[in-house]
Amino acid sequence: MAYTGLNEVEARRAGFHPVSGFVTVQSRATAYPGASPIHIRLVADRPTGRLLGAQMVGKEGAVGRTNVVAACLHRPTPLEELALMDLCYAPPFSPSWDPLHIAAQECLKKF
């Protein structure tokens, strides 16, 4: 499990208008042995599109992906930027579309 930034309740209390997206996807390329589900919730501010936080649960990959979000929170990062960010593709660790990409694209559908 890993968590960074604000969840929806905290974001609302801080004066944001949060929107979130939730996905369950495979942690690795599906053809690579050992892939397992990772559950990701991203939170963003509806008026600005700014990424506000993330919560993740999975057998592998949650901490590293949460660290990517934590780095994005140090400078206001639009959710659209995370959705297209150049992240490493390595089948033992990530599919070609990283779970963060998929989660960000799912969250963007809520705008």
C-alpha cells in the first residue's frame, strides 16, 4: 500500500473540488510471468486539472508509482501531463502503458 498527497475528503476540506479515477490493472506486461493486479486511485482538482494525490494497493509496484506522483506534487502537475508522461517500459516492471497512464486517463474522463 502507498499513499501520497490528498485523498478526496482531504482535498475537499482544503478547498479543492476533487475528482477521482480508480483502476485495477496489471503491474507488468501481461505476457511477462508474475503480473499481478494493482489498484490505483488518483485525485485531481476539477477546475484546474491539477494532480492532488494518489492511493495504491498491489503486490508489487505501488511504492515506485506513488513516488512518481509524489514528485509530480512538488510542482503543480496537470493530470493531462501525467497521462502522457514518458515513463520507462520494461516488461518485468511495467506494461507499455504504465498503470499510472491508465489511471490518469480514467480520471480525465471525469472532467
